[in-house]
Amino acid sequence: MSDVSWKMNVRDFSENRGSQSGGIIVLASGPSAGDFPLREFSDLPVVAMNGSIVKCVSENVQPLFYLCDDDSFIEKRAELAKEGVQSSQNVAMTMSCYEILDRIYPGLLSGKQLFVLNRVNRSQGKPVQSDRRYAWSIRNDDELVSGFSLFSKRKNRIGFSRNLAKGYFGSRTIPYAGLQLACHLGFDKVFLVGVDLNPSAGRFYESGLGALASTLDKDFPKYILPSFALMAERIMNPRFLVFNLSADSRLPDSVVKKIDRADIKTICSD
């Protein structure tokens, strides 16, 4: 039977805002993550997500955070989500992900440091506004940066949150939530690992007929690229820099600069 007592231990994101500094690795699941020597950079905290926890477990690296906002992933890869919860210092998931995981593994969440990922426009205990009205309502909020359009609903859904206590913008790819978390926590240099965004290449931890389906091809031009482009234009600055360790990433170098792993230590020492 499910034990809902874990809900009493859910923490508020306002508790850890600005609590960190320096560099951090946001570890996704693209093929390039499989070859990345995570242990060589053990001085950098790691945000793992979905199946990228496999890399952390295999290299005996404890993530600072494990993220998941995909109900389907929890249902179909529950054993990996379990690894994420057990192996990480902190966990951030949507409430629905927690509830599914608790049903599959009763007691797993007890005693863990849990934070709830809420989408913007759904986290204030207020009626959900239309995307356009919400984007207009936050136009003067420095912590919630969004596009705005009278004509395109999609542009009103693109944004970036500097404060996860106010919610996060989805963008259809979990590494983008990892970026918002890194910014929220106070890190100033973020290194993207495994953000290849190429569904034909698969994920480093699975392949063949058993691999989960991906919607990256559909979502990349509509949501993913515009979200990263907004971040590059309106969020990145000398106090928040983002670098891409995937040479084959679909993200253009003009949006997120591609670097070699040899550059990491130099950048962190600046």
C-alpha cells in the first residue's frame, strides 16, 4: 500500500535559491554522455535526469539533484527513476511523477529530500490563465522571462525561470529544466553533457526496439530551439554562462557555445 507520509517532507524551492556557486554539469542522455569521463570532473556537482542516472551510478558519482517531469518515463523506466531517487542528494519531480513512483515502489520516497517541479502558471494556487494572458502578466517580473505575442500561442509558452519557487518553463526537454534549476541554485557556469537532441542517435543507455520513443524531431523547431535561443539572448551573461560539451548537438554554436572537455577546468578557474 502506498504511504503518503512522504508528502510531509516535500521542501520548498525558496529554501535553496542562491545557495550554490561555481560550475555544474547538467547531464542528459544523448550518446555523447556515454563517452564523457564524469569521474574526471568529480569536483563539479551534477544534475542528472531520467536515464542519465545510469552514468552516475556506473561511475559512482552522487548527483546533487535528480530530475524527472515525464509520467511516461516513470511508468516505463521506473527502475531508473528508483536509482535516481536512491542515488541523489535531492530529487525534483512533478507531483504526478512522485505519485506514480510511490505507487510502484511504496516507501521509496520516505526520508528523501524532495522538491516539486511545478510549471509556471500552475504553481501559485490561482486559476490557470491563457498562455497569452500569463505571458503579459509576468512582463515586468525579472525572475520569469517569457516571450509574448498577440498572434502566436507558442511564443507565449517559451520562457525561462530564475526562481523555481515560481515554477519552471517546460520546453519539451528535461535538460532545459536542469538549466533553470542551475540558475535558481546560483551556479554561474553550466556545462551541458549529452544534450545531443538527435533522436536517430538514441540514448547512451538504451538502443534497439526496446528504446523509448522520442518526440524530439517534432518539438525541436517549435519549442526546444526557441527556448534555448531565448535563454541565450535574455538570460546568459557573465554571471550565468552555459557551454555545450556535445560536438554533434543540434543546438547551434551561436546559441550555446560548444567546447571540448579540456576547456572545462580553464573556464572554471576564470
